[in-house]
Amino acid sequence: LRTVTGVQTCALPIWTVLTMLAGAPGSALLPRAARAAYPDRPVKLVVPLAAGGPADTAARLFAPPFAEALGQSVYIENRTGASSVVGTESVVRAAPDGYTLLFGSSSSFAVNPAVMKNLRFDVHKDLKLVGLVSYTPHVLVARAALPVNTLADLVQLAKTQPGKLTYASSGAGGAIHLASELFKIEAGVNLVHVPYRGGGPAVLGLLSGDVDVFINDLSTTIENIRGGRLKALAMAWPTRSPLLPEVATFAELGYPNVVSSSWAGLAAPAATPPDVIERLAQAMQKAFTSSDYQAGLKKLGNEQFTLTPGQTAAFIQAETDKWSAVAKSAGIQVD
């Protein structure tokens, strides 16, 4: 420092000073050229659900082409708890520098805000969505021994035996639970809820005959359908799945409002600089073009989103509104 007319000034070159300031609080306000090129160190994807589940599997498929597109290592951290709330909040509270990202699920972005009234954050205000990644539609399946072969058979049986048939879910207040309640509302049937601790145990309950039906991710159910161990009755998506083209949609069978899926999106803390969000979005789109990634999606039974930013915003709002209405109608609330 030197003093000119009693005022201390800096003798260092201005770009040296800006580089020094780039790591200081408020550095997000500096011009893009003043910050180190992003990313200059590994990027963390927080998956707020258990390892081995659909969201985790989708994240592990996405991470390698995403890392290649970013030109930097990408690693995954599973932070589980409270139906994805713990992991989601950890990203909300993280430094908004682009190095801690959320690979969240439909529960993170739409279901939890619908059923949880005491969240300590607002996912729509406290996170900045980079984009939607992939989805797996839901499919309604029945245990092999249940005397139904079509959706109409199931609805008729349920109406003649109200409160006798049971449906599984991967946990109370989750996306699968709400999807099943949506079907009940639209079909006017009374099925008894049997919650399990995860999708895997729920499938086992169905295979063992402990429960009658299950609306679940196609990606984790398809092998049991193909093996004849479960009967697929309807696809909960606007179009048939290329993986099970013989299975009609709910809409084709008279229930156009029964649409549900498990989907994943990439988000960052809300204050993340716009140029970093732009860089992430570009890398995400480039990752989608990877032939290995596309082959992996097909193998998993997942499908890639192809929505514009406006369509993405509308999709998430529609999901939030839909599940809020279902939760209110079914009296579902998680403290």
C-alpha cells in the first residue's frame, strides 16, 4: 500500500486484487472474468435418497457424461433422511458457488412441499433449478394370483369388496403413496394402504402375496412384469412406454388424470451466479448427447426430459399443484 494525499491506495495490479477478492464473501457480485474459471475443482452431486434406489441409479448414470462435459470430476454423496428433506436442505444451506448441487427427485421438488407443512426452506425460492434430467413412468401392477387381468377387472373387484384389497407404497407421504391415492380418487375405489420402508420391500410384499397391488416405478418393476411374477394393468403416463408397448395407459382406459412418474432434476443454491447456472445447463445438455448415457437410460427403463425452460417451470408447478390437491383430498400430511 502507498499513501497519496493522505489516502491509502493499492500498488498491486487491479486484476490481482480482483482475483484475491474472488474468494471473499460477496464474490458472486464480481464480473465473470474476475472469478476463477468454473469449475476448477470437483463438483458434488447430493442425492437425498438411499444408494441403489431409482434417484441414485439415475445420478450415477448421469455423473460420468456430466463430468466429461464440465471438464471436472463429479462425485456423488448420498444424504438420506426424512424423505429427502435432509439432503435437500444441505444443498439449500451450501455455499452458492456451483460446487454443491442437488440431484433431487419428484419428492424433493413437488411431493414434500405438498405434504410437509413444517419445512424449514422453500424449495422453489431457495434452490435454482438447472433443469430436469430423466424420469421413469409409474405402472400399476397386481400380484400374479389376484383374480384380475385388466384394470376394469381390478376396479370391479375393488367396488364389490370395498376396503378388502390392499395397495403397497414405499412409505407414507411419498410420491408412490400419492400416486396410489390419485388412482383411488379417480376410480372411486377403497383400497387399504400398506406402507413399506422403501420400494424394494414393497415389491417383495407384492411378490409374497402380502399385498394386492402396487403403483411403482417402471424401471424397478419391469423385470418382474416380464418374468410373469407381476401383472401390469395400466401405465400412468400420457403415452405408452416403449419398454412395455402392450400395456395401455390409464388415459386409454378411461382415467386421463392418473398421470404420475418418478423424476429427477438438477438444482443449485438460489444465489448461485447466473453464469455458473448457464455453464451447468450447457454441460447437462451435452451430457444428454452421450451415446453411452442414452443406452444406459434405455437399460434402466428411464426416459430423458425434452422440455424447454418454460415447459419445465410449468411441469413442476403442475406437479406441485396436483400433489397438493391429492394430499388435501386424502388427508395426507407429514409433520
